[in-house]
Amino acid sequence: MNETAKSSRGARTKGDVLLEIRNLQIEGESDEVWQPIVRGVDLTLKRGEVLGLIGESGAGKSTIGLAAMGYARGGCRISGGSVVFDGIDLLTASDETRRKLRGTRIAYVAQSAAASFNPAHRLLEQTIEAELREGFRTKAEAEKDAIELYHRLRLPNPEEIGFRYPHQVSGGQLQRAMTAMAMTCRPDLIIFDEPTTALDVTTQVEVLAAIRDIVEQFHTAAIYITHDLAVVAQMADRIKVLRYGKSVEEAPTREMLTSPREEYTRSLWSVRKLGKQEQPGGEPILQVKNVTAAYGNAVRVLSDVTVTVPRGRTVAVVGESGSGKSTLARVITGLLPPIEGQIIFNGKALPRALKERNADTLRRIQMIYQMPDTALNPRQTVYEVIGRPIEFYRGLTGAKKEARISELMKLIEMDDSYVDRFPGELSGGQKQRICIARALAAEPELIICDEVTSALDQIVQEGILQLLMRLQRELGVSYLFITHDIATVRAISDEIVVMFQGRVVQQGPKTQVLSPPHPPYTELLLSSVPEMDPDWLTNLLARRKAQPEAMKAGDR
């Protein structure tokens, strides 16, 4: 690291004020009219301090996080207030000054890593780009440091993974690589915007510990944006609650968790009490029998997997990144033909490949994807998105098609005023509801839900889960629900399948799987679920350090 960089980082004193935001006002353009998004928010952040920003979708969390860099996304403008970083007002500073700060002294970890990496460059090149541009290290030093960060963030094959392209790693691995990229210059301030949303609970523990370690070791300040209250309890010294672009309340973490002042905050705390009475399994609608699958000639990703989904029930598939959950979905839908085994649907063996299945078979099995942003065509209106499967599978056109679209909009608890909107004009929860309506348009018997609530805040999550359960009661649809969120599993499932390294390690009714004693890997998963206790992560890491055998089930 060059002398200037060393000097800048050596001068840090924990506790000094680093960032002051006063009366921040941000507007967004809608139909050529500027509407307020953030309304007079104040924020103070000291070196070495972590401030948690929480609130439901549309509260302004990410918008404020970006404003801390002196930046407003397209269609938005900062219309008032001040953002002072280490004595520099970022709103009046020159573009050159802001550019020199971003990526070096101020770093940003976005929620969607897949949309943030350049697909044409290898991970290592992008990880060390800012360091080399500013001359903080030589290329050899930067590469060595990046590999060390990969180690700390538990990326597999840390010496080799940097030579892969973004599309060659999982979403969780890409998110960790982005965190490493932000940490390379040891910035004064890091804005973490939902950095663990794509991670399973076992990996999340390691990433949270690494983030906290970096913050403490280098007296780095951080703004931690999340909808996961248990996560923010582990990371933040203080919590600020936002709603409709305004501050609701702010307090030290322990005080906020034990005695929030405002009713809205208390509603956030109690939102995940949703639970489903377990229903016994009936006749199977889907049977996956002894399936083995691989990508090309590579290592097998599924080995002798057997799973049964009873008609009208929900089977949750849980496991960490790389366990084979999404690959199982691809095999069932025919996107990845298995090497061995059978997929039996309604008592009949399905053709292995998608192209060999007829339209009626395709209609009966539908899928809802994790990221509605990438699952919806941004150039199609809601009417076109829902109308296409209605016309393709049911042959309805004209007034009958319009009537069916209206029925589906009511089913997902939205009205016809949304049908002329494009995806960019909808919230995250609304977009996921449209994806659900698109799946229902085919009138399926089985819907595969692949992490459909992981990117949504807890209030919206609850709404989506309640919607799915209501649709199951009314329509009798069956769900294969892929998730890494154990709270979601408790809320929606009748049966649970636990996967690890391409194999099923446990399956059975929900109460049986979640009740001790557990097999070692299931125990590891359940013990990694964050709790609303600020000491939970510290205590968990201490227990695992004292009893390293507890981690053996999850060794990669």
C-alpha cells in the first residue's frame, strides 16, 4: 500500500464523526412530476460505528445509502440538505472529488451482485480494480490480499475462484466476491445494501462475522441496510427505522429491540409470527425417484435424490448454496435432463427433457423465480405478462382473456389499475405478485417456488406467504418451496427436505424435522438461524470455536 493510503488509514480514530447528513430531501420523477421520496432525514455516523437502516419496501433505505456517497440513481435527484463526509460536503463537491472517494474511501455493496459485475471480466480483475487505479498496492500485492479476503469470506477454492467469470459462480458466491471488492481498499465507510439476502444461513454466519471483523479491525464505519431484523441486531450499534421516506425513531440496538417507542416499529418486530398448521400428506402429485444429474461432464450436482410432494401440500427444500436445491427444480421442469432416475407426475413418468414434453404437461408444472426484476420482461406491461400464458395454454383472447386477467389480479390482491404498468413502475412485492399471477394463469397443479421471498422485506414477505397459503386452500395447488430461510419453512411447509452437497440428508413432516434430536447437518442449519438477540452471533462463534466438531457437518 502506498504512503498516502497508509497515512490516511493510520489516522483513523474510533469515535470521531465521519458522516453527517442533515435535512436530506430526495425526489423521484413520475409522469414528469417530481415527487418526494426522502423527506428531511438526519443521520450521524462515527468511525467504527455501524448504523442499521430498516423499514419496509419504499421506506427510502437504499436511496439514503446511495446519498451517503453523494449519489442519486436515475430518475431521482437530491433536492435539499447536506451530506458531509469527513468534512467534505458531497453535494457541493466537484465530480472529480466524488469519483476519487467512491470505491476507495467510500464503498458500496449492492443487493444484486449479478447486476453489479461486468460479465466480460474475471472476478479477480474486478476485485482489485480500484486498488490498482488509485495505486494503493502493486498488482501482486492486490491479488494476494484479494485471495486472503476470499478466504475470510469462505469462498470455495479462494486461490482459483478469482479466475472465473461472474456467470460461473453461484449468486451467494458472487455476493461474497462483491463484499471482498468493497473491502480491498479498507474504506472509511461501507454501505451494505442487503449484502446477505442471497446467502444461506450457514454462509451468512461466516460473512456477517467477516464483515464485523473488518469494521472493528479498521475502525470502518458502516451503514447496514436490511429487512432482516435478526441480522441487523447482530451488526448494528444503533438502528434507525424509516417509513415513507421519514425517520420513525432511532436508538441503540438493545434499547430498540427491547422497548421501541413507536407502534410502527413494534409492528415490524412482530411481523414474522406467521405459522401454518401442518397437514398430513396424501397421494403424491410428484415423485422424484433416485435422480442423479450433472452439468456437462463436470462433477455431479445431484446424487440419488428421492423426493415426494403430496397433492395440495407444501414441501420445503432447504440447504446451503450449492446443495442442489435449484438444480432439483431444473430437473423437475425438464431444463436439465437427469443422468439417472425418474420424474413421476400424476402417476406417469415424465419425458426427461423439456422439448419432449407436450404443452399440457408444461402447463401443469409452473415455476416462480427468486428475482422478479430479472424474471419479468421490462418492456412488457402487466397485461402482456399475464395474458401471454392465458392465450398460450388456455386459448383465450379478447374479452375472455381480459376477464381472466382481471380474475387473476383479484386473486393476487391487486386491481385492474396495474395492468397497463411496466415492471419498473411496481414495487418488489408487487412484481413478485405478478410473477405468481403469471404462474397461476396456466392453471397449474404444481408450482415450484425458488426463493420467492428472499429479496423482500418482512412485511411484504408475510403478505406473499399468506397469499400463497390462501391460493393453496382455494385452488388446491401443490408447492415445492425452495428456500434458505428457516422462518419461511416454519411458516409455510407441511414437509421438509434437507439437502447437502447434492444429496438428501433428511426428510419428513415439518414437526419431525424441526424437533430434536437432529442429524449433524440439520443441526448446523438450525443453529445458524439468527435470533433477535444482539449477542447471538458472538455466542455462536464462541461455541463453535470451543467445539470445532460442530462445524464438521458443513465442511466444504
